[in-house]
Amino acid sequence: MADASHPLSDSPSGRPAEPCCKRARYHHGDLAHALLAAVRELVERDGADRMSVSKACRMAGVSTAAPYKHFADRNDILRTLCDHGFEEMRETMHASRAVTPEPGAARIAAIGKAYVAFAAANPGLFRVMFGMKRELSDPSDDDYGQEAKACFQVVIADVAEASGLEPGTEPAMRLAIMLWTFVHGVATLLIDGDYEVTEVPVNTDALIEAAARGLLQGGPPQAG
């Protein structure tokens, strides 16, 4: 998996900052947004391990010193990108709930499909969000990981409502973890191309729908 734990190789060295291109393509105050958009494009194209901050600067039309007015280092940029990714995923999952207003297996399946669709549309970002937590963790940042937790809360709330379990209780949590485990596995197998080794066509929507029905019928797993 990509490793972003190494020291920043393209951080300012005290030399005068040189513009990355002749004409900046951002307005004052949009620098961080422009840089994150470029980083995201590079992550999708090249992977996080090959993502160069200096290359992102050239794409965004900013100086190589500019990122460090907003971010501490390369890891900080990727942490922020992850937060944005989880926020987008949560919004996508919420939107899927609105299409199926009644609680139940169909709405749980819709949330699962939205999760997989997000991964399929953003495989590079998805891998950073879930595959680089150890490298990107920062004990001094109390807010890091809150967006991921908020995303999981969507699953917990919906599973609890559909199953009749009390939200926040251990049984509801265990049931939600079952759904997340299955759906995350589907997403990972899909974006890594692992379904290609099967000898039968794989319909991920049908898999998720069957898992949602089985989830509610079987109830939460035993603790321990």
C-alpha cells in the first residue's frame, strides 16, 4: 500500500519560492482548494505513493512554497484529502437514503451500493482513506478520523432503524459492522480487479441486496 510516512521531500528549503507556472489558476483564498484538487487528480492517476507535492503545485499553478501556508507537510495534505473524501462519501450515502425513504433491507442495500459506487469512482482516494490510517495518524490532531466516524454513523443509524435495535447499543453496532465488513470487501475486490478471477459474472448490486436481506433476517452476531 502507498506509504506517505516518509519526510516531505519537496518542502521549502529556504530558497526563494519559484512559481510553478506563468499564470496562477486560482483566486486569493482558493489556494488550498486548488492544491487539494491537483493532489486528488495525481492520487487517482499515479497512486498516493507516487504523488508529488511539487507536481501538484505545477498543476494548481502555485509556488512550491505555497502549500506550507496551509498544510504542515505532505501527510497533512493527504489527511485533509481523506477528510474531504469521507465527507463526500457520507453525503453520497445520505443521498441514497433519500431515494428509499422507508427503513429496511432496500435502504440498507442502497447505502451499501452508494459506498461501493464511491469506491469505484474514486479508487485512489478510497485506498488512501482506508489503507493509510497508520501512516497518516497524528496524535496531536484530535479531529482526525472524525469524518470517518461520522460516515460510519450513517450505517449504524440505518441498521438500527431497520432492525428495531436501539441506536448506539452493542447489538446495533455489531450488525452495522457486519454490513460494513461485507460492503467494504465488495468495494475492495471490485477496485482491485479481483472479481476478474471468478468464472461467473459478478453483480455487486445483487450481492449487496442479498447481504442486506440476510443481515436483517439473521440478526447481530454473538459478542466476542
